[in-house]
Amino acid sequence: MSPDRRLALWAGIFYLLTFVTSIPALALKTPLLEGRGETDLAAWGLVLEITLAFSCIATAIVLLPITRRVSEVLAFGFVASRILEASAIVAGVLPVMGLIALGSDDPAAPALVELHDAAFLLGPAFMASLNALLLGTIMLRGRLVPRVIPIIGLVGGPLLLLSSYGVVLGLWEQTGPVGAIAALPIALWEFSLGVWLIARGVRITPAVARASAPQEALT
């Protein structure tokens, strides 16, 4: 297995791990956020959410040796964006930890829920849309995967970004019908990218191969 194939495989695994952790994490912590107790379930949700944060960073770092051959600016921008997303996710973990310790009946509970919701909007919404625009551009420009996959991300990124601004303005809820529909293309983009990276890896075009030559000469 070539180094690029191995990197793509691990990137795909980490992408799918973000799905395995994010969806159950939301389901497990929602009862506590809605004032229905279930602290044990919420604690397991936080375990998954912390793992999600690590997985987000890993996707960008593992892909960096490949993506930087297409555009160093976009590649390092994607790493920075993923780190910010992971930071927002971890920031959302902290108020839930407070809820677990204090209980949903504590007077501070509503404020903790609001802090969680704000972090949830910044991470899986605003930063996810920026991630799609950065990595989607790299994948499309470098022709690393079939064009339809990054196009989904490049269409879904602005859609989710606009939806997120709508949530900030109070036009709809992030987890309501509008927010959920706006998030679907990004979910499809990340899932399809993860599956493709595991199954097929990336296509190294002659231009991308030439871009890697100076780096290989230095090693």
C-alpha cells in the first residue's frame, strides 16, 4: 500500500468515525438538555463528543501531506478550520458537564443549555460549512476524487452557512426542519468522501505528483 493510499484510508476512517460519534452523541445528551435528567446517558454522549473532536482534527492532519500539494493556503486553512470546529465541540462539552454535576433543576441549567447550543451552532454548523468550502475546493481543483463528491460539499457549504446565520437571527431553529434540511448536503458530502477514501483513496494526477517531488527530495 502506497503512503498516499494509507493516508487516504485513515482519513476515510476518521471521517466515518465523526458520523459514528456525532449522531449518537446528540441523541444521548438531548434528554438532559431538555430537562429530563438522564445524566448517565449524557456522560456517554460526552465521551463520544470528545472522540468526535479528536476525529475532526485527525481528518485534516492525515490529509495534509496530500492536500498541500494542491494548495498550501487551502490545506493549512482546512487544518485551522478543523481545529476551530473541534474547539467549539469541546466548548459545548463543558456546559453539559456542568449540567451533569448540577442537575437539570439547578437555576444555572438554562444558561448552560444556551451555552451548549451556541457552541453546537459554531462547531457543527458554521465551521462545518467552512470546512466543506476549503476541502471541497482542494478536492475539486486537484481532481483527487470524483467531481460529484466535492460539488456536493461546495453546494452544501453556503447552504448550511446561510441556515446558520438564520439561526443566529432567530428565523428558525438549528435542529428544526429548515436547519436539518440545510445540513443534509454537508452530511452527504462528508459521508460519501469518507466511504470513497476508504474504498478507492485519492487520484494523484501528474500535476499533483509533480508538486510532491520537491517535498520528497528534501526527505
